[in-house]
Amino acid sequence: MDGLPIEIIDYEDRYKQALEDISLPWLLEYDLLEPVDLEMLADPHRFIAGGGRVLLARLGDEIVGMVMLELQGEGVCEALKFGVKEAFRERGVGTALMEAALQAARDAGQKRIVVTSNHKLKAALRLYEKFGFEYVTYSDKWFQLSDIRMERDL
């Protein structure tokens, strides 16, 4: 698969299993799985119905990464379930997904994008920092195990 271009595509139902294949391993590895995670993975159309997107990274025929973009109103959106399969990390997949998520947010007329995370997810935090996300106070937690909130203007 080396040398194949990273293609960013929109979610289709035929890729439903890929959502779990990407998200569950890292959520379980870092002991971060919560019931709300399973709800999101089970119903990706809730993001699409609300004007958001579910973006997938494909290498060849394999879905190797994902991010869900939820519009929250007042020009603010959140990137959720950002993940790359372990075997495909350090290949630019996360960068391609983040670039696509930022562009999708701009295309949807959003002014600010938010990510919530956990201090254990060092590689993800480094990527968010690279893209100009800044740490902000985090109080209105949707995920009990998230302890970091970052934002950036679009």
C-alpha cells in the first residue's frame, strides 16, 4: 500500500464497519471507550443530517482513517472520532484528514472548530497543535474521559 495516494471520501453505509475498526482499537487501548462513542459509531448519519460530514481516508481499497464533523450552531463545529488505523500511522493520513476536516468546516460556513481529547493521546495532540489549535478551558464535557479542549478559528 505504500505509494498509494490518500483519498478523502465521504461516508457511505458500506463503510460502517470501518468506523468501528478505526475507533474501537484506540479507544480500548487508552481505556477511553464510553457509551456515547458507541452511539456515534452506530449512527453516523446523525452528523450528516445535521449538516456535518463523516470523512474517511482511503488507501487503495482500504478505509484507514476517519473524522466526524458536527455542526454545533453559531458558526462552531467539532471534529470527533478522529483516528487512523495503527498500521497506517506516520504516513500522512492524519494530516490529510485534518486538512479535509478544516476545509469541510469552512465550506459549511463555520468560523471556529473544536476538538476534545485526552492527555494520553499524545500524537493526536501534537497534530492538533501543528494545525494551530490552542488549549482552552474545558467545562461542558460531553465525554467524561475527555480532559482537553482545543479550538482554532477557520
